[in-house]
Amino acid sequence: MIYNSEYGFLNAMLGFFGLDSWQRNWLGDTSISMYSVSLAYIWQNCGLYMVILLAALQNIPGEVNEAAELDGATGLRRVFRITIPMIRSTLLVAVVYSISNSFRVFDLVQILTGGGPAHMTEVMTIYMYNHAFVSRQFGYGSAASMLILLFSLIVVSVVNRLGREKEIS
């Protein structure tokens, strides 16, 4: 309802503000369709990560920030020297969860574009679905799903290893 080219909210708001030249088919234009899907995906998952990070921030003792303030640490210095290191493990969990979710994205892309226009929004799961269930190439689709699993395991293990190396040093 937001991206619809004829009666969508985004084009209606652009028209209301006199920006008619900016109106377009947000999901049908090959140059911006992936950006439109990505924005919707980020908006869909933003709340979960905000709750995770809010919980981590609330677990930082107030005395630590007070001591840093007494030592003369400014706002940005406190963020980079105290806050981020104290929530590092939570950030690592959020990054791993985000990466694993991005490899499994299917429903949003299928509903918004189905992989189109011209395969510009076709992610690995849509590719696997099209081969397995639309083209009925079940073996090929199964192999694609195994590659998705392999890629996600490799990326998650690399991120975990990088996170552990930073904690050790």
C-alpha cells in the first residue's frame, strides 16, 4: 500500500508536496526496486534489533558512565570507549542474527516483487523456490537450499571468529 504506483502512500505524499517528478513505480523500476525492498526489510526488522540493543544498554551500570564523566570523557568518547565495548557480545549476537535472517529472506520479497522486475530483486531463496516449486526441478532447488545453508554457516562462523578475536585481545 505504500509502494503502489497508482494509489500508494509514498506517491500520494510526493504529489501532495508538489514533487510529482519524483513519483515512480517503486517496485517495478529496475534501478530502484532492490532499494525499495531493502528499505521495507530494514523497517520490518528494525524493532527487534532496537529492543535487543535497548536491553543491552539498560544493563550497563550507571556508575561506569558517571566515572567516565568524572574522568572528563565526552559523549562520543564514552560511546566508543565504554558503551560499545560493554555491549560487544550483544552486538555480535545481533549481527549474527541479522546475517542469518538476511540469507533466509523470502516472504517479503515474494510478496512485494516475486523476484522481479527482470530478476533484479531475486535473492537466493526466491531463486531456490522458483527452481524447486515453479520449475519442478526439486534436485536443483535442494542443491540451492544447501548452498544457502553453507553460505550462511560460513558467514556466521567468520563473524563469530572475528568477534572472539576482538574479545581475546
